[in-house]
Amino acid sequence: MNDMTFIGLGYIGAGLGAGLTLIGAGLGIGKLAYAALEGTARQPEAGGALRTTMIIAAALIEGLAFLALVICMLAVMNFAQPKPEAPAAAAQSQAQH
């Protein structure tokens, strides 16, 4: 396989990682909001405490999703940079030709 195939596979992997991260964060926040609204419907006087807890948990989920997206972007930027050949590998490839 040539170097372009590995770069392309890296881009695909970073894209899939970012997509799965956003899907997981969306599902997590949706489930969190569902549980908080159901708890408020069952016990309206606890709505303030539930809302505060929900906002803190949602912020943590969003922070984790943002961190994962940053890691995916760093991986993409790393794949985009050309890699210098190691001196031993360069000498070995010249000796073969």
C-alpha cells in the first residue's frame, strides 16, 4: 500500500471517530433531558434541583464530546503533514534501487 492510502484511511478514521462522538453525545444528552423532564413531571417541587443536576451533567457530556472532536482534528492535522523518512530507511531504499 502506498502512503496516500494510509493518509486516506486516517481521514476516514478521524471522520468516523468524530461522527460517533457526536452521535454518542447527542444520545447521552437526550437521555439525560428525558430523565430530568420525567422526574420533574413526577415531582414538580424537585424541578430546580433536577435542572441544576441536568445542566452540570450535560456540560460534562458536551465537554467530553468537544475533547474527542479536538483529538479527531489533531489526528487529521497530523495525517496532513508530510513525514520525513528515517535515515536508515532512506539508505535502505536507495540501496535497493
